[in-house]
Amino acid sequence: MITIDPNLRGCGVAVWSGNALQLAAYVKNPSTGRGYAAFVSMAVAVGEYLMDRVLYEDRAPVIVEHPRVYPGMPKTDLNDLLDVTGVGAAVSHRLKGFGITGSGYVLVQTVFPSEWKGTMKKAAMLDRIREKLTDTERAVVQKTNKSDTEDILDAVGIGLWKLGRLSTKVYPGAVP
């Protein structure tokens, strides 16, 4: 399984074998612009990164986070969310032909942030993701700056959630 947290400047990418994390990294976008060319550039970079690191027979399924606007969301530039959506769509399209199944395409799924992390604050969820990793898995997570690390850990969190290893329950009295 491959799990991806898309972003315009780079994507968090996690590769799983069975129930175990094999690698987690940040793939930078070689493009500095916005719009379709930047989306495609990011998708190509993710595809090339994975092509060099993932065995052909292990290239399925792919889960890509899909952003969403929620009621009461802090004021944010919706153009940024549109960029993330464009990157997610381009990456999903690029990776559909990444592996081999009966149809020649891998299964690409999307997940909303609230589906895999509930209503937890970002810092609390990142701590929970780190806690769920084994020592061996922690060793394969790329070390980088704070912002890129958050994208990497979100990609890891999606995989942990899909595998049933991450609880998104918010406990009574906890601040969401």
C-alpha cells in the first residue's frame, strides 16, 4: 500500500508492506509555480520517486488524502485547497498506471482528513502517529524540516488508519 498526503510544494509519501511501514519521505515538487503544470510536475516527481523504490508487484493500492472545506474552519485561502486538490488528482491519475492488476491499473482511493484523523488538533494527531510506530518504522521516516515532516507523518497516519493501527477517537474532556 502507498499512502500520500498531497501538497503543492511537495508530498508526504509512505510505502507499506503488509502491516509494516517500509519508507516514509517528502517528495519535493521541482516546479515553483501554481496551476496545472505544477500539479503535473508534482505527480511526475512522486511517480519517479516510487518507481525507483517500490517493487513492481507491491504497487497497490494507493490512498491519497483529498482536502475538504469544513464548517467553522479557520479562515484559509481556498486557492491553496484548490492547489492541493489539483495535486491530489494529478498524483492519483499518474499512479493509476503504476502497478499491474487484472485491468492493468492499481486501485487509487481518496480519504478526507476527517475520515482518518477525526477532529483531533494537528499536533495531538502527529504525536499519536509517532507513538504508533515501532522503532524499526521510526528509523525509515525521513528526517526533514517541521512542515515537511508534518506532511510525511500525515501520509504515515493515513496508512496506520487504513491498517486499523490508529485510533481517531476523541476522548470525553479532550479538546478537539
